[in-house]
Amino acid sequence: MMAPSGRASTSTRARARAAAASAAAAAAASTRADQGGQHPLVLSEAVLWAVAVAPLLLWWAAVLAGAAHHPAGLDCGHECALRLGKPQGGHALEWWDRGVVRPAGPLLPFAVLALRAAALAAASLLGSGSSSSSSSSSSSSSSSSPSSSPSTAVALGTLTLECAVLYAGVAAGRVLAYLAHAGALKKGWLRGHVVSDHLFLAASMLACLQAEAACALSDLRRARAARRALREPLRQKAEQKGAGGGGEGGEAAGAPPPAALLLPLAREVLLALVLLGALALYALTAGDMYFTARYYHVPRETLATAAAVFLIFQAPILAWLSARRVRLPAGSAATAAVAAAAVGAAAAVGASRAMAGRRRA
């Protein structure tokens, strides 16, 4: 009667070891840095496509709905659009446009990046302090933690330094495009506005926020993998006790105290808040651009701006994210990708219909 039980216990331990190896492999892949101290994007292909498609659907739905609801039509010029379309008393997101996008729009991606780096740095500093205080009782716990050194706090962030350079390049490119467009208008090379500077500003900012959301999601995945790898010795310890190996001799070597899991969990929560913040900024700005496209620019300017920004900023940034991604098996992430894209599309369509119903009312 003991043989089946022994085989079951052996198979349980084998599955636990396989899960631990899988979690450790994911953590190792996610914490592996290249020669510049950067860490690649740790997302499956399906999740990367979801991060790429869902925000773009929201952006395109906002600007296309704004162009479709424009009261002046295609035959009205820029000044005519301002005269005929400007709403009385401003629109619903006027506070966001005047209070955030206009004065500090280009700084928003840098702010989210700074919060992401600060969250990782704080977790690393606290983790190094707790590891040094408990080094006498468990030296292996401090050596196995992926965030045990404060000097690697910023480097632990996904593409942190590269993102800072990228966002600065996008901001500089937007300024150069604005100066080129304004200079062409001043010299008479253009008969009228070809693109909208405000839409161009917002779209370039949203491209950076989209990249920041992908990097925050990658950091969140790495933090979860690290916490699971840290939690695995506790699981093995419980299984050994359940198999009759209780006592000091039955404890798994290097098992951290349960309280040691609170810091990795707090890091996950902070990164989740950063991710939600980036998505909220994206949604608010996309909604603001609906009103901008509807009231302040004719449809041809809106469509030309959306196409130009996609070719200049959005498509290259998505290609860069794909090139910096670690190739991971998709697994069940395809379902999550389809669900995310469907939610984004449904939200965009619902917002468009709500705006149309409000206009008819």
C-alpha cells in the first residue's frame, strides 16, 4: 500500500521541481542583461501584439470618430473649422487638454518612466536592507534574490535607459517636424495646414506611453516570476512536511521566511499601478484627441496627421519593441491577447457611439 503513495509523492515532488525550474528559467531570462546593462522585453508574441493593437484601436477610433463627427466637412479650411466647429464653453476634456497635454504633454512618458524606475529602485533598496539583516540566518536567500543590489535598481527596469533616449528622440523629432511645417507655411510652400500640430503632439506622446506600458508589463512579469521562484522553497518545505519529513531535517534548504514574500508582492503592486497609470493617461489623451479632431481640425488634417504619426513614430516604436523582445512561448497568452484587443475595440466603439448619441441629443 505504500508503493502507490510513494509514487504519488515522488510525482508531486517532480512536478514541484519542474515548476520551480520553469519559474527559475523565466526569472533568469527576465533578469538577463545585455552588455549595456539593459534588460530585454519579456513578453510573449501574443501579449506584445495585444499591447500593440488594443491602444492603436483606441487611438484610431478616437480620431476617426472625431473626423466623422466634424460639422464643417471636407471643404472647410483650418480657420473655417475653428470658426464653425469650436464648441461653446469648451468640451468635456478641456481641463485635461489645457491643464496637462498642452503645458506638459511631452513630459508624461518621462514621468511614467521615472515612476517605474523609482518603484524598482525602492524595492531593490528595501530588499537589500532586509537581505543584509537576515544574512546570518539565511545567506542563500540574499544571494538568490534578483534585486539584492541597490546599484542595479535602474538597470532592473525593462529597457529603462533606452526608453529615456527614445522618448527624448521622439520629442526632438516632433519639434523638428513642427518647425518644418511652420516654416513651409511661412514661406508659402504650403497653401494651408497639412497636419495638426496638436494631434501630432498627442500621437507622438501616446506612442511613447504605449512603449512604456509594454515595458511596465514586462517588469511586472519579471517581478511575478521572481516572486514565484522565491516562493517555491516554501512550497517544497510544506510538501516535505506533508510527506512525513517534518522537523528541521525536513525543511527545504534556503526556504525564505513567509514575510520575505511581502516585498516582491509590493513591487508587483507598484508596477501594476504604473501600468494602469500609463493606460489611463493614454485613454484620457485619446479621448481629448476625439474632441480636437471633431472641433478644431478638418478631417483631411486629422487623417494626414494620424497616417504621418503612424509611419514616423508608432510603427518604428512597435518594431523596436518587437526586436528587443525575448522569444517566449505564447502558451495561453493568445487568449489574453484576443481578449485585450476585443476589450479595446469594444471600448473604442462604445465611446464613439456614446459621443454620437450625445451629439444627436
